[in-house]
Amino acid sequence: MSGHEQKVTVDGHRLTLTNLDKVFYPETGTTKGEVLDYYARIHEHLIRHAHDRIATRKRWVDGVGTSKKPGKVFFEKNLPESAPSWIACRSIRHSTGSKSYPLVQDRATLTYLAQMASLEIHIPQWQVAKGSSDPGTIDSTSRHPDRMVFDLDPGPGRGLADCVEVAQLVRELLTGMNLDVYPVTSGSKGIHLYAPLDATATSQQISDVAHELARSLESDHKDLVVSAMKKTLRENKVLIDWSQNSAAKTTVAPYSLRGRFTPTVAAPRTWDELDDPDTIEQLRFEVVLDRIDDLGDLLEPLAKTSGESTNPSLTSAAPRDRLDIYRSKRDPKRTSEPVPDSHGASGDELTFVIQEHHASSLHWDFRLEHEGVLVSWALPKGPPTDPKHNHLAVQTEDHPLEYGSFEGTIAKGQYGAGEVTIWDSGTYELEKWKEGSEIIAVLHGAADGGLGGVRRFALFNTGEHGPNKEPEKNWMIHLTKDSSKDSSKDSSKDSSKGSPRRGALSSAPENSEHTMSEPAEPTDLAPMLASIGDIDAVRRQTEDWAFEMKWDGIRALASVRAGMHDSSGSIALTSRNGHDMTETYPELIELAACVDVDCVLDGEIVALGPDSRPDFGRLQRRMGLTRERDIARERERTPVHLMVFDVLHADGSSLLKSTYVDRRERLSELVTEGKHIHVPSAIEGTIDEAMQASRDLELEGVMAKKTDSIYLPGRRTHTWAKLKHSSTRDVIIVGWRTGKGERSEAFASLLLAAYDKGELVYLGRVGTGFDEHQLRELRAKLDQLTRKTPPLDVPSAESRDAQWVRPSLVSEVQYGGITEAGRLRHPVWRGLRADIDPKEVIA
């Protein structure tokens, strides 16, 4: 990014980003550019929880400042008149008048807000009406929340660990009400707890329930909990703020940054993490991005289970189940059309279908996959063939994904009776989807389809009364100019003569360049990402998989200008989040001499330990270095290697749409291995054989990739899966730490050790994996083994409030690896091992 100004296109909207080098968080040096980058990378998950909720913003236009000189903050509700017209907004009636609030519906809106220094995004527990572009002014006091929230705020004398204890108490009550509870460390001082609701109660009713729950806990835990808002009552207490369930109140959105002196985030957590309150802390944005890659959105189930508003004065005509209308018009016993019980889930690629429908009047059904259904329009004249002439598109009910392959006869007397044939089908790239307003999509049709190849269409709502007298259903469809430079005859008319697949929108040759927009520069690409996989699921699937070793390093895209056999080439190394790493790893310039054509490659940068295995701890010595002297020094101590496993572009041609098998074949032809450059081969055989090979090499795990998968830049897909090992080992229990809340009668975690040359060495703690019976049984055993002094040296930070025991109990734990300090990474309890002598447990 330029330090001063940059023009970017986000979701089809042109934005100007300014002052990108401006420091927003002086204590960490975090710049405005980094804030924009964070929101661009987290947008999918933040929007999932902020969608259709009015957004108030806290803005720090000059940064948050320091503890000695805090920055000035502005609390903003109204969307300024200077804001772009494409930002969705809703007018809310307040006692002081109406205010127009933005809705954070897309990445472009989030980028605009971040450009305006809106570090914090606050949202209510209810959603506005869906589907209507202008529902008028809404009275905010009559909303129906789809989630309940509690804000646990520590008063003077209390801290985050105390909030964890109260969170466990709240969870117990809500679980007793058959509500799931999801914790979020607020990024400030406390914890937010969310529980999904079905949106049948009013905000006032939910507030009353939340208030009563808070008072109940205050009554039972007077020394710990307070429910009244007066600050004078908060001394040495944790406030349960129930008031944010009010229709007029908002809570900072999950994944929003906070305007603290360090860039912390409202971050979803697991209850396992909260089982050890002394280790819990507020998370910075870098950590949150890493967690998203490893864990996904921990709060996603909340978004899926929260209901939609059922207040008839506020809901749109859209049904709660998107296929309700579709099913209501069809009898599965009388029609051959698919009639599923529920809508599906969109896959890694979005699909489209255009069906020719000889019903009471001939028309074409234009369907785009979106949010698990096929959003549908009827085109009386078919898709337009000339950019100068738009065609009418009447929106109809959503159809199931299964309809994308439907051809046949709908029986007489049934809805839509007549003959249906597929005119064209394929995949599409979404450029813009503004609900109820505008959609732009690039369709990749079949080789023999009616579109004649690749076409770019724009659909826009006219808001005018048409034949159906419902303005929200009346759209126009436009073929963009860059779609067809050589329009042919109207294919809709051709196909109406009995050859639905014959006509095409253009007579251009099959391989002609009908690109919709300029292709992305290779250096602008983001790497394709894998989902966390399941070995059993891979075993069950019938698709062909290829397996690669999982390297414990950092991802890098390499844009290479070839210099085969000489030194004239160059490379640019880009990290997963777009940072230039070329200068940090100068030895990898060797890559330019290992290829003979310009190309873009995907790989992993690793550092090898003494045993020639990737060692992430060693790699950290190189990460982030910027001074040439430091890089040169560490390069001698810790050289790095590039494991190349994919190719995206080669010799001017994109390989993104090529299959994994074809890309790997091209890669093997393209790259010659060198001192620091390696092309590890894929593993032939079964997943079990691949995992065993990975264990034998003591690597982190396996990457499973479908052999027919294409490369989807920046997308996390299920066609690539990360499969990590879960190693197990025996350990000796040497102590335990005091539990709180639900574990006050048991323990928070166990301290673990093993013998090394006859002396006990510390291996870390385990605090997860126990059930209630195991907790009680273990505590009883531990109480019988008490000793006053520790049997080994344990770091003071880990031994605070520890109770020591004789080292006679052996157990088994599952863990993800060993840290550089010799600690078990992410240990999980598996059980006691009475069959093993403690002296046999060797580090």
C-alpha cells in the first residue's frame, strides 16, 4: 500500500483509502493500513454476525493515543450525507428524531467504515427487515431479538479470571433453560456471552428475563456478582450487564477491533479455554486471524441457530425457510421436480442454470446459486444478446440447488406445467450482490450451451410496477459490453425453434478472449486455503484424493521472473496476508534459477531443525526481520527452504481452472530443485498410508487435496483438507491448580512431568478432556497423595496456587506437538494408566 493514498475496488465499488501509514495504536505502532487489512481479512466472519443489524460506530480519527494522552473518540449513529449511496442503511425512529444507520452487509461497507477510522462497530441484538430496500422508518422499541447477551464487566479489584468464573455461572443457568451459550472475550476488560433465541419475544421481554437472571446470580453470589448499574456498587464485583438486550442498546460486534491502547478484538472463545481462567487474556488482531485459520468461526453456530424476527409489522415477505414458498406450490406426489425438506449449502464454486420453460407462455428461467438456494428470475425474452437492449427479469421464488440439473415434464394442472430443458449451465463468479437491488455475475457456460461461453450479466431492480404488480419482483437483466464483442442472432429465438442447446449469444471462436474484466495480476492473488479435515470423512468419500505432507512453516506465493542458468531472474515473495517477504528470505532468490519461464508458485517456507525436520520455533528467528544485518546474521544460523507444491500461472497462462493433477504435472515440468528449493512429491496410496508416512517422518500431518479441484485464490474450501496428527504419550501427575466456578470442588488443571536421566522434568499442564466423573475421581486420588513441596522445578507463573502430589499417578494425554521449551502443545486428557510404572515414563 502507498503510505498516502490508494484507490481500490471492493465488491465492485471504487474507494479511496488515505493516510495508510497513520499510526492508530501508538503503543504497538499499528497503522491505519493494518486496520484496513484486518477488516478486509476478517470481513466474512464479522459480517456473518452484523448482517441486517444497524451499526453505530466509535471513531478515533487521530488514533487511540496513549495512556498518558488518550485520543479523542466520536460516537456516530447517523450515516453522513457524504457516504457512498450504495451503502445499505435503515432509518430508526428515536425520541430525538429519526436517524439513518448503515448496515454492514458487505466488505465494501466495512472498508469504508474502517477508512473513516471506525475502529469499533456496535450492533443490537435484533435485525432489521430483510428483502425490502426501503422499509421506511422503524420504531426501534418494537424489535424482536434473535439472541440474548450478557456483558460481564470486572469492577475495581476484579479481573478477567473473575469474569470467567461468573461466565460459568451464567452458562449453568442458561443451559438449564435449554439455551446454548457462546463466550467472547470482549477485547476490553470482560466477557460477552451470547445465547440464540427464536425471535418470538420482544426486546422488553428478553430484557426482563436477563435482568431476573442477573439478580438471581447476584443473590446467590453476593461477594462476586452485582447486577445494578451504579458504579459505586461495583467495587470488587463483576457486573452482569443485562441491559444490552434492550432494543435501544448495542454491543460491540464479534470480531470488531477495540479502541484500547493495543489492537485487541472482541474474540469468540471455547469453553475449554475458559476452563483455565488464569491463562485467559484479551486477544490482539494478529492472534485472532491465526485462530480463524486454525479454528474457523467459533461463533458460527450462533448465527445459524438464531431465529429471524417474527413481528409481522417488521418482517419482510421473505419466509424463514427460503424454500417455503417453493414447497407450498408443489406436491411431490404429482410433480417430477425435486422437493427437498430443506435448502442445501453452497459449495466451493457457485453454480448457475438457465432453463428453457415451455409453460403457458415460453420463457427462460435464470437461476444463480446463493446462500444454499437457486435465486430465480423468469426471462420472457430470454437472456439479452445485445448490450444495448436490456430484457425484463421477473423474480420468482427461490428454488432448491437440486433444480440445477432438472429437465423433464411438469404435469398438467401443476404449478408451471410444461416442458423444462437446460439451455445452459455452469459456474459463475460473483462480483456484486446487493440484496434486492443489484447483482453482477460472470457466467461460465458449457461448451455447447446457449450462452456460447463466458458472459457477464448485471441484474438490477427497477422498483416499478410491472405485469405482476409487485415492484420488488421487477428487474432488468443487462449483458455488459465487455461480454460480447461480436453479437450474433438472438439465441432465445433460435432455441425456441426446438434446439434449446444450439443457440449461442456470440459467434466468437471457442477459445477467444471474452474476459469480463482485466484479470488479476499474479502478485495480487491470495493463496487458496484448506479446511480442517476429518480422516474418517476422507476415508468415506468416493472422490479421488492426493496427499501431501503438511509442512510446519509459513505460506508464500512466489511471483518469479525466470533466470534459468543465469542470475538475471527475480522473485517476489508474498505472505498469505499480502505482505512482501522477499527481503526477509534472500536465499530463496535461487528459485529464479530453478525455472525457465515466468510463473507464480505456491509453497511453504520452512526452517529445518538438527534432525532435518521443519521446526516452526527456529523459523520464528527469521520472521519479521527487516534490517539487512540481522537478516544476514540469522541467515547463516537458520537458513530457510521453500517447499513448492502448486503453480497458479506459467508462461503467461493462468492455471487456476486446471485440475490439481494437471497443475502438479505442470509443476514437475516447470521447477528444477536446488539447494533451498524443493518440490515434494504427492503421496500415492490411502489416507492411512499417508498419515503413517507423515508420522514416520515426524511431521505435523497431511494435506488432502481432491485430484479434480481447481485453484480458488483466497478461498477456504473443502476440496483441500488439513489432517493433523494427534500424538499421545504417558505423563506423570505432579500437582494440580485450584479450580473455580464449576471446578471449585475439583481442579483447574493438572501439572505434568516425565523422567529425564532420573530427574523429573516439567511438561506443562492439561485442563481439558475431563468429564464430571473423572474430575471427582481424580480429585479424590490427588487428595490422598498430597505433599508440601514440589517434586521438581516448575516456572513460577505456572505454579501459582499449585497443590503438589507424590509423582505416582501415570496418565495418558493427547497433544499436538512439543514447544521449544519442551512443553506439550494443546494437551488433552485421555485417562489414567495404572498399568505403567512412573519410572518408565521418560521425557
